[in-house]
Amino acid sequence: MYDLFTDFDAEFTLDEARRILTWSFGPTPWDFPQNPEVGAEAAMVVFVLTRA
């Protein structure tokens, strides 16, 4: 696990075949524009990159 920012952690994983890289981070506060009256909510982001 790598601390990239001060308010949340990021994690990188690579499968044994070196074909799938997963990057996830959070939770971090995010103010979703669809719900302006709610304010910031906890959010997670996960990127999955697959080599073809």
C-alpha cells in the first residue's frame, strides 16, 4: 500500500501473469454534483487495466 495523498490510501496490485493492474484508492470525501444538498460523501475509486 502506498500513501500518495494525505487524506486517503492508494493500493496497486498486479496479477502473476502481469496482465491485470488494479489501482484503488479511498475512501475520500467527494461532493457528488447530483446531490448538492447532501455535501461531501465517502467515495472509493477502482481502476482495472487489462493488457490485451
